[in-house]
Amino acid sequence: EPRPRVLSGIQPTADSFHLGNYLGALRQWVALQDDHDAFYCVVDLHAITVEQNPAELRQRTRVSVAQLLALGIDPERSTLFVQSHVPEHAQLGWVMQCLTGFGEAGRMTQFKDKSARQAAEHVSVGLFTYPILQAADILLYQANRVPVGEDQRQHLELTRDLANRFNSRYSPTFTLPEAHIVKGTAKIYDLQDPAAKMSKSVPAGMIELLADPKASAKKIRSAVTDTEREIRFDAEHKAGISNLLTIYSSLTGKTVAELETQYAGQGYGDFKKDLGEVVIEWVTPIQDKVKSYLDDKAELDKIMQRGAERARHVAARTLAKVYKKIGF
Ligand code: ADP
Ligand code: NA
């Protein structure tokens, strides 16, 4: 019985991943390796849907791979690669664009949200067709499962529609991917504005994996909380402390109830100070590993090259079938 195949990607568009990326996604990437045939890619093709500085993009791609390795993605068990190293993504992406209706693409709500914030001449066509490239990313590997958050559901539906369309227009070719709702993911909120999700676009309220751990602890100590004293989970009325409880629980494995008991009678200051220590202890060995991957340039290159070879082995097979059926 082959293990189900899972595919996921992350953009190399920040100097560091943040705690939201880890607790909301990357931690599950690590866990999924145990019972899945996992394909994980750093999606640099998606990154250029908005303008990137070349040297920065190159460096961020390497740092992204190093962080994934440091967090526990095992390049022996999983196929870890950089999207642009596998030209089949762009090739199948074009085929998928030609299968997609203009109106169908125009109904993608994430594009509407993202493009609404910018003047039309600054919005690239690539940003518009990005969900179609994402469909190609998934279908190339015949992935059975894709871990998705709410914001990606519509894109996965498009992927399934395109797979179905190709399969019925030609003949069965693509596996229909299912949404994989992963247990144990947590949504993490901005430390300064706990009504908003932690995001790379708001540095003040974000904890970065690669930031100075002491500075991160300080950010936690100055996180926005309510005016009560009681350490109690209540996402609606006590969003700030609830977010910190989620982070504390996620990083230590203690349940929220255990933490509430442990901190009964203590103030927010004590709790935040301890959580700062938890973050320092968690992040320091990860930073050491990232550094050692980045210091050994040849080894990191080798890992990326092997990953790309393994990915291409699968991707090229799918693309060859597709091209033949189309009439190329
Ligand atoms: P950002 O929101 O900082 O731009 P991305 O959109 O690049 O981050 O997200 C990469 C992955 O991390 C996605 O799977 C996304 O769902 C997850 N993620 C991002 N921010 C959070 C958060 N605050 N809480 C939980 N998961 C998050
Ligand atoms: Na985002």
C-alpha cells in the first residue's frame, strides 16, 4: 500500500518564516512526513507575481530551504525542492492556463482582495493566473492530498475542476487532490493587534524564526493584552492572552487548561516572561541548524539538486503524458 502523496509549497518572500507560518503550516509539513510521500517546494515562481529584488530572492530561497531543513523536513524521506529548478511547473502551468476560462479565473476571491489594494497597472497578469500555476504544482505530482487553509479552498476547487476537465477532454491523467485538514494547526495572531493574523506584512507584531531570540522575548513581554489580570483562554474577549496561550501550548505541548492551572493567581507579566524563555529555548537550536546549513554552501546545493532531480523524475512523466495527449 503506497503512502498517500501530499504536496505543499511556501513562498520565499521574507527574510525569515514567522511563528504563524510554523504553527499554522510548517509544523504539519514535518508531521505529515511520517505517513505520507511528501513533496515540499519553495515556490519562487509564485514569488515573482510581485516584483522581487534578484539578490534578495536568491538568498531568501536558500534561507527558506535551510529553515525547512532545520525545522525537520527530512530530505531523505521527503522531496524538498525549489520550484524554478523544475521547469515542468511553468510548462504544465501554460497548459492549465489554456484550459481555464477567463471568467473562471476572475472569480478567484484572493486575487480580488490582493489586487484591490493596488493600482491596476501594478498588478501583474501572473498574480491573476497564480492559482492556475498552483493547480499545475499539485497535478504534476499526482498529489492525493493538499494541506489547505480556508483561504486556499477555492484554489483547490479550481485545481480539481481543471484536473476533471483535462481527464474528460482527453483521458484519465490526473489524480484528483483532496483538501487535507490537518489537525493541530493553530492560527496565530499579531502580538500588537490580536484581531489580525500574524503576517510578514506587519513586522511589529510578528515573531520571526531568525530574529534575535532576546528581541523576540521582548516582543512577547510587550504583547498587547487586556486590562484584567486573569490568565484564561477567551478568544473573543481576551484575544491577546488567548493568542499567547495558544503559542505557549503549541511550543511546549502543555494544554491550555494545564497552563491556566499553572498560572492561576499569577499576572500577565510572569506569564509573558516565561513564554519569552520558551521561545528562546525553542528557537535557539533551530537558528544554529539554519546557520550550519547556510554555512555549508556545497551541501545545501546538493540537497536542492537532489530534491529537484527527484521532483523532475515524477513531474517529467506527468508532463510527457499531457503533451502527448494534447497533440505535441
Ligand atoms: P503571510 O501571511 O505572513 O504572508 P504566507 O501567506 O506566506 O504568510 O503563509 C504561508 C503559510 O503560513 C500558509 O500556509 C499560511 O496559511 C500560514 N500562515 C501564515 N500566517 C499564519 C498565521 N498567522 N497563523 C497560522 N498560519 C499562518
Ligand atoms: Na499572505
